[in-house]
Amino acid sequence: MNLLVTGAAGFIGSAYVHRLLAEGTADITVLDKLTYAGSPANLPAGHPRLTFVRGDVCDAALVDRLMAGADQVVHFAAESHVDRSIDGAADFVRTNVLGTQTLLDAAVRHGVGPFVHVSTDEVYGSIETGAWPEDHPLRPSSPYSASKASSDLLALAHHRTHGLDVRITRCSNNYGPRQYPEKVVPLFVTRLLDGEKVPLYGDGRNVRDWLHVDDHCQGVDLARTRGRPGEVYNIGGGTELTNKELTGLLLEACGAGWDRVEYVEDRKGHDLRYCVDWTKARTELGYRPRHDFSTGLAATVAWYREHRDWWEPLKRVAPTP
């Protein structure tokens, strides 16, 4: 079986590829543009069942050639940093919307499926209490989440119009090794390890559900192997924390105090709370998070402490919030 995985030189995609190569269930072709957040070093070099192709998901000719040799697709490739999307939305629309459309059209031409489209809980907007089911209306707040919501709708339209076997996953906030240090966990950890201050938006009351990247990859693969065509599956972690609570845990893990926290002006359109209901993934797919958050976070902090050679060069180009 030949699996085309887009964006797999990044944080989540590379974790997924490592998982599948360890299981030995597929030959994998990775398509990745190698933007700032992707690196070939995240993938096992020289693996006999892995082919790496550097290229753009908007390159229709390249996508068509790769799709012709694929049986299934898992689509991770995306611009994903909210702050960058606020500064300028064009790259997000191009990659997340037009890139997804290019892949979907090629998959229809070549009869490829399942096509797993990896999305985000941010498409739902903000929720004060309770949790979103998969059929909740999409109310994205940022240009990033709006571009992902658009790609979700395109994927579902290709299922309804063309019969393409599309399956969508929407995950909560990921953490784990090899995450580019613009996202909150690696940003805070690397700054604290370097003796620097960390920026906390607003009053820190914003709530997120935290999901270990390996649990997310488990959910994605269950959707690929057990999911139903045309369905959406929420993938949650089950650990809700305010940003201030998360900051406290990271300070403790890095041996730092609250004097290292700098409160900064809140992000524009900052959603107060995200929370997905992942009952459907549990009952239909057998999904269960396997990583205890405290253990997973400690292991993540230890990974960054032990792999300065990986993140120190990246910090020089990561944006400052």
C-alpha cells in the first residue's frame, strides 16, 4: 500500500510518519515544501520505505504525478500559526485552501481514498461551557482557522459531489518533541532554558485542551483505517488548562519563577476556550489518549533540554509574540 503524506517534515506529520514506519504497514511518500517549520531532519534518513519529495501542494503537475502512484492520502500540510495569519493571511489561503483543493481534485481524478484531511478545533470558534460535537456550526475567528474551515468544507464537498472517500479529523492543542518554537510549549520551554522571559497573553484565562502528538497521530490513523467516508472526527486530549495554569507547569518544570513571565497585550480575536467532544472517535474508532499529561509534559521538556542542537538554530528565526 502506497500512502502519500503531505507536510510530513513538520511537527505532527513527522510524528505520524515515524509511527507508520515503526508499524511497517505502508510505503510512504512525503510531499513537503520545507517552509520554515519543516525539516528533513525530522524524518528518518535513508529508510527503505520512505520517499521524500520536496514540493508545493499547490503545484498541480507535481501533485498529479504523486497522486497517480498513491492508494491513500493523509493531508497535514498547512500554514498553522495564528499570529502569522493575523499579520498576513495570503499564505494561509494559498496553502490551506488552494493547496487542499489541488490535492482533492487530483485524488478524484485518480480514484484515491481514503483521503484524511487533518484539521483543527479552532474552526469551531470559542465555547464558554461544554464541548463541540462534530456537527457544530463552524465559526472561525482568525484568518488561520477560517482557511482551515474553508478547506474542511471543500473536502466535504468533494465527498458529496464526487464520492471521494474523505475523512476529517479536528484536533485540540498538540504538544511533544520537534515542535517548532513559535507555539506556546516549545516557545516557553526554550526561552526558560535560556534564562529569558516568556510572554503571556492578556490575563492568561484562555483555556485549551492539550493532546500529545502521538495520541493525535493515533486518532488520525484510526480515522484512516476505521473511519467512515464523509465523516468528521474530533480528537481530544482530555486535559483542560488555562494558559496561566500551563505557564505555571512550565515554570516549575524548568525551575523558574513567575518573575520570568511578562504579560503582553492580548492577541486580536483571541478565542477564550476550545473544547472538543470526542465521543464519536471513542465509540466508532476506539480512540483513547494514552499519554498522561503530567508525564507527557515532563518528557517533552526533557526532550528540549537534551536537544539544544535541534532548536537553537530555529530560535534565531522564530517570531517573537
